[in-house]
Amino acid sequence: MSTPVIEILGLDFAYPDGTEALKDIDLHIHRGERVALLGPNGAGKTTLILHMNGIHRAQTGTVTVSGLPVTAPNLLEIRRRVGLVFQDPDDQLFMPTVREDVEFGPRNLGLTGAELEHRVAAAMASLEVADLANRAPNHLSFGQKRRVSMAGVMAMEPEILVLDEPTSNLDPASRQDLTQALLGLDVTQLIVTHDLLYALEVCPRSVIIDAGRIVADGPTIELLADAELLAAHRLALPAALLLLAGAPDPHRDPPRVN
Amino acid sequence: MSSSHRHALFVHAHSPVHRLSPQVKIAAALIMLGAIVSTPRETVWAFVCYGLALGILVALTQIPIRFLLGRMLVLTPFALLALLFPVFGTDPKVEILGISLSEQGLWDMWNLLAKAGLGLVTAILLGASTEIADLLRGFDSLRAPRLVTAILGFMVRYIDVVVGDLNRMRLALAARGHQGTSIAHWGPYGRAMGTMFIRTYERGERVYLAMESRGYAGEMPASSRVKARPGEWAIALVVVAAFWAVAITARITR
């Protein structure tokens, strides 16, 4: 098999206060995959993705991106390969205009002139934000901010796009736009979320993490069909969905108190 | 789009002044300020000349007079202070409308009002005709330290976010019955400010992480410097030279 885009072996991580955030993580993601990373709040999802681009360094174990180990001399190349899209787009859009923000990454990579323009134009076109180029980020809608922050990451031509809770705060229409955008991007994707339906919609494969350990890894539809697994890790499909699937209606059949 | 699209000091128009490159406008404004400030206060005619020239520029820039006057209100505290100069100034005194006023104080008042007023009009001209992103680019083109322009940029970018946070916190206080009508109610405001400080600090950390994630290694990337056309510098030179001609003549003929 080809070199995985992300290869994590035996990764442990504890915060300075001793809290164990990650324990014995093994994870492979291959080129072209679209994987959901599921887990309750505080499971270690964000800590794990911060290891992928070298913001956290492995205390034990190794993290490798397309064959390149995450170590200090490789950091700039690692950060080009792993494009991180943060949860709050306001944290990520810090330049005065949309165009300058999309240019930020490629410029750090040393691009200038026609090559820079081409990169930036292609990234903005792929997320349909070209018409926002001269706008100030603080005057965009939330959905627009989300897509611009993705364009800023895509302009670095990453090998894997890692999105932290991309659907949070999106209205249904923006959520649909995001889905279209993600499905249209030709890049390996890791989507961190606790939105199970979104994982099912977008990702064929899911990884469930709880209390710093990977507890399940398989086809999304199979994991979501396993009610016991979900319940054991504080994940649950929306009750409305279960009702549609034939679960008893609590309003029509109130539980009897004897 | 609504006016919230732009900063409050900007006037949307398609004037020749708007079209000038930002670095030209910034440089011209600074040099014009130098001329105004260095003019001896006794040469009243020189200030009249500046006033007329700025008036023409304001008209060219299509700044509404109401907007200009509104912006000039920031001068009020200084004007009030200046009004005290003639009253408390030293001898000799002159009699005006039956009030004995210090001659020296009157000149001081005139000096402050004329220079601050004209300087303010110059600054308003610059702000009203240049968007903030362009101002930052202009300073960058003039080789201002990139760290300084970056800090200014971040300030402009995040001021709305911070004010938004603050407003939500005020709403949250009010929604649970907090009233800010007396000093006894100010405690929660103090704690809200403390929370704001911590939140802003945390946001700063997250922004830094986001910068690092896109390859930031301690230096902001150079923005694309747009060269000003030689013609633009020539136009600015004419205006600036006129101001300095007045200033120098005033100094010689004083």
C-alpha cells in the first residue's frame, strides 16, 4: 500500500498538569480518504489534530505526514502539508482583507508574483469566494467566513485538510454549501465533529475517540448503527431520527408509572 | 451594501483624491501637517491660505460639510481648554467687549485652534478618502516597520469582535436583571471587564496558533506593494510645495 498521508503510531500525550489527553493512538489515513473523527467534548479530538501539524509534539510515539516525520526542522513543510481549519473562523481570518488572508500562507511559503496570484485565485475559486476578495473579514456572514478560512488553507495546497467542528454555528443552508464545498475539493480530509449525521453525510469512514483512546474505527454507517457503542461513548443520533425509524413516541405513549 | 461595510471615517465617493495611492496621500498629509505646524502664529494670512487650500481639497474629495463638522467635534475638549488661555494669561491685557483678556493668551488660543483645526481637517481628508486596508498598505509602502502595521491591522480586525463580545456580555447582565444605574451596580461590570481581558488573551493565543498553522515563523509576509505612478507623486508634490511656500514666506516676512 502507498505511504499514508497521516501515520500515527503509539502516540501518548499528557498536559503539563499531568492530565492524560491521548493514550496509545494508532491512526492511518490514506490518500483520497474522507474520515470523520468523532467523540464527545473533551475526548482529545483537538489535541490529536494539533499533533498532526506539529503544534503539539509527540511525547511518545511518532507522527508522520506522507513519510515526513513531525520534527522541528520539518515544521514549515509539515504545516504546508497539513491544512488546519479552526473552529472559530474569527481566529483564523486575521488579515485586513480576504485576499490578503488567503495570501498569508503561500507568502509564508515564499511564493510571490504570478505563482502566488495563481494559487490564491485557484483557492478562492474552489470555495467560491473570489467575489469577496477585497472585503474585510469582519463584515462577512458566518458561512462566508468559514469558506474563506478554508480557502486560506487550500491556498497552501495541503495534502490533507483537517477541519475542527466545521458545522458549528452554521445554518442549514450554509451547512449544505459546506458539504458541497467539501465534496468538491480534491484533497484528503479529516473532519472533527460530534455531529454524527454530518459524518454520515460526508465521510465513508469514521474514527471514534473517547478519553484519549481510539475506541472504534470503521465504516461510518456501521458505527452509527451500533447504538451500544454510541451510548458507551456519550454519542447519540438525534432522537427525532430514531422516532422516524420507529422508536416509541414519548408524547403518544407516556411511560406508565405503577 | 450598507455603510457598516466600511470604517466610520470613510466617505464613499469616486473623487480624484480617493483614487490617489495611499502612500502618496499619507506622505502628503504628513508633510502638509509639518508646514501648518511650523507657521508662525502671527501670520494670520498664512492660515487663511491653508484653510482655503484645504477647503478646495475637501470639495474635491466630496466630503459632506455635515460629516466634516461632525468629525471636528473631537476638537471640543481642546477648544474648551484653549478658551481659558486668554482669561488666565499674563499681562499685557486688552479690553474686548468689556472683558479684560491677556494678549498673549489670545495668541495662544488662536495658535492652538488654528493649527489643531487645520491639522484635523488634513487627517479627516486622509481618513475619508482611504480605506483602512489601503492605509495599512500605504504605511507598508512607505517602509513603516511591518510589526507596527501588523499590530495596527490586528487592532482594526479584532476591535469589532471584542466590541461584539462586550455587547453580548452586557446583554447577558441585563437579561438577568442587572441595572447599571448607580455606582453600587458597577461590580459586575468590573468582573465582566476581567472576563473580557481573559477571553481576549485566549483569542490572541488561538489566532497565534492559526498563524503558526499557516507557516508563520516570526515575520509577517510582505504585502504586495503597489507602486504609485510618478504622476501621482507629481500632483502631491505641487500641493505640498504650495503649503511649504506659504510656510516659508510666512516665516521670512513675519
